[in-house]
Amino acid sequence: MHLASSSRAKVAALAVANAIAIGVTGAQGPAPSPLMSAPSPPPAEVPMVTPQPSPAPQLTK
């Protein structure tokens, strides 16, 4: 009789430990990436700059 009650206690302890382990891992989960969760801001108003051709390098003798 003592052996049966101790095995029941072990099974109950394992069930509780398993439930706690599942609850903890489910609560943590993967950390959300701020880049993925935050909406992207609208593009800033940047005036278009046309590249100016660079002057020819001066060759010195």
C-alpha cells in the first residue's frame, strides 16, 4: 500500500512539474523583434539632390 501511494505522489509531482514547465515556456516565448512589431514610419520629406559632375582633376607637372 505504501508503494502505491508513493508512485501516485511521483506521478502527481511529475504532472505538476510538467504543467509548470509548459506554462513557463509558453509565457516566455520568443522575444518579439522591435523591427517586426513596430509599423514603419512614413518616409521623411527629403529634397531630391541631383549629383553634380565633379570637375576634372588638375594635372600638375
